[in-house]
Amino acid sequence: MKKFYPDSKVEVQGFSAKFYDHLMNIMTFGGYNTFIKKAIHSMKIDQNDKILDFGAGTGRNALLMNKYLSEKSEILGLEISDYMISQFEKKIRRFDNVKVLKKRIDEPLDYKDEFDKVFISFVLHGFPHQVRKIVIQNAFKALKPGGTFFILDYNEFDLNNMSLIFRIPFKIVECPYAFDFIEKDWKQILSDAEFRDYEEYLFFHKYVRLLGAKK
């Protein structure tokens, strides 16, 4: 499948998509599973929440979120990779309240005032900035008044001041868009999009952040 953004590394395909969960565990020396559980716990999911998962990947995050929900609640994942969707569908076979659709999040979506939470994990940094604004607008529109947009991604930091043990892998692994992402004031960007009331949780020596913002 042709990539929409050739310079991006969040459009995962082929081998990387097939073994994505295993690769993330290896890259974080086995720490990814514990980290993602802590991040999702920090979202304070209510059992009645309706959640929209942007760039839903293999469904691992959706299943972790679903542990907090009742059977009457709902998680809808949006994903463009057929490899990822296939894995997502295998994981959710026994859950009627979790679904995945092949749909782009970088184009205007039809959802309006429908969800209590919108979640996006390590996807936003992989877009050009003007495209990120479309994703943010989609999240705002999809949320109910008072709903929360959660961005799990890199924190803001100066790459030159980053420890070598983290800086070298970051430069090797990440795409050009990520270098732009870490320099942005994301609370101000979200404020410009009419979000408010921020909460944040830091991980991996403060280089990763779960940032929540209310509609």
C-alpha cells in the first residue's frame, strides 16, 4: 500500500506491522507493556465511557481500555493499515462492544458530540503540522461537551539536551516530523483549537507524555 506521507514512520506496513507489538516490547527492553497500562490507567476511564481510538493499530490499547468498560460501553478504533486491522479484529472477536473501521483520521470525519474520550497513541507526531491540526479538529468535533482528548506521544524537549542513550535511538528511529513535534507548545496548540483544562502524566524520564485536554 502506498504511504500517504512518505517521510512518516507511523504508517506501519509489512513486517513491522505484522510484529508491531513484539517490536515495541523489544525497543523498550520489555517496558512497553507496563508503560501503556500505566498510561491508560491514568485516563480514569469510566465504565460507561464511549471511546474513539485514532490510529488504533493492533488493538492492544483498545483491549486495555476495554478492561475498564461495561459491556454497554463502546470503543471504536480507526486504522488505515490492513495488517493492523487484521490483528485488531483477531483480538476483539469475543467483544461485541469493540469495533475497528478502516478510516483515515487526517481527513474530516463525520463524528460529532458522540464520544467521552478520544485517544491517540504515538501517531500525531508522524504527521506534518497542518495535518495534525485536522486530527485535532476531528477529535474536538467527535467529543461530547466536557469530553477529553488524550494524546500519548513525545513530550516537549530540546533534543540537544537529551541524554545520548536516548538521543541516538531517537535520531535513528524517528521521522523528520517528530523533530518538529517535540519543539511545539502543545497546550497552546490545543488551546487555539478551543480545548481547556489540561492534565499530564510523564513517562520514560519525562520524554513521553500523556496529555489530556477537555472540550
